[in-house]
Amino acid sequence: MALPLVALVAAGCTAATRSEDTPSPFADCSGVATRPAPPAPTLPDVELSCFTGNDQIALRSLPGPLVINLWASWCDPCRRELPVMQQLADQAAGKLTVLGVDTGDTRDAGASFAAAKSVRFPTLFDPDKKLANAVAGINLPITIFMDASGKTYVNRLPLDAAKLTDLVEEHTGVTVEL
């Protein structure tokens, strides 16, 4: 059973504005539900700031079903995949959470790129590649799927709509059409 996406983030991530030149196109993280960490957490013990503010989100506190997409503005396969992730976020709203992680990037470059691609789903900022390193990711994009029980699967290859649809169903139990 999917947890409601309207639960407030325990870390209190807000839509605070940043002083950078390019405004954030992303939704704030207030719609990303959290929960106490399971006895044997399957997501890495990493905390990242919400792109729209300075508050930290502990990945182990995120409930499934969940899809986390690691991307960067400089990553060519990400340029094709990120709009597909936005389609997933739109189609799966209320069934699963889609969360982006702008990885190894600058805020201005990430915000400009996402705005140009009309990407709005909640996104975390990871300029130091903490999450990518924790999942032994060498290249981007990386997508992490988590089911409602906390079991995860890490995909280290770019995804198109058909493959993403299949992996979402296989690894989260959620059926979507993209």
C-alpha cells in the first residue's frame, strides 16, 4: 500500500529561495513522505539537501514505493532520461514517489537544465556525489527502485519509457503507463 505523498518531510524541507541566479524549477520536498528507518535499511545512510532549501533529507527515512533518479546537467543520457522521469512522476502521483538527485553539478546548471526540460518533481542536491559513491555508481544516470517493504534495486543504465515502466512494476509493484 502506497503511503500518501502529502505527509510532511520530517526534516522540514521548505521552498526557501536560494541566492543563485537561476531559480529552482523543482517542487519543494514537503510532499516527500518520511518514516522511521526500517530495522535493516536498504537505502544508503546518506543525507542530502533539498534543492529548494538547505534542509537535509535522510534517504533511509524515505518510504517505498519510491524511484530515485541520479542525474546531472552535463550527462548526455540524463538529458534524454529526465523528461521520462517527469512523465513517471506525473503518471504515478499518489502511487509512488519520484525523487531526483542532481549529482556532481552546480545549482545554476541543474536548475537551468531542469527548467528547459520542464522537470518539476522534488529533487535533492548532491554536488559531492555522496549517493552515487554509496551505490558504487561510476556513470550517470543511476536509478534506484524501492518497494513498500524497503527492498531496493539499483539500475546503472539509461532508461527509456518502456524499460522504466517495466522496472517500476518489477521492483516497486506499481503499474504505470508512460
